[in-house]
Amino acid sequence: MNDTTRDRSTGWAEALRRPWTALCAAAAVVLGPAAHTASALMQANAAPLRHAPVPHRRL
């Protein structure tokens, strides 16, 4: 293994130990699906309402 590969792997190991890295990863896991759900709900709310047919009344 050369020095460049060793430096790169050490950099990743150090980055993974930082608290901000863990916090950002946790936020991505939590907020990713929430954003997708919110987008789907906004699309559903924007769709036109489908009215059920009114039964015919006898006079």
C-alpha cells in the first residue's frame, strides 16, 4: 500500500469519528424519507377532488 492510499483511508477514518459527520448522517436518514413523504402528500393534496355521483332523486 502506498502513502497516498494510506493517507486517504486515514482521512476517512478521521472524518467518520467527527461528531458532525455522525449528526449529518443521522439527519439524512431521518429527513430523507420525511421529505419524500411530504412531497407525495403535497402532490396528493394538489390533485383535483373526485366527486362521487349524486343519486338521482324522485320527485
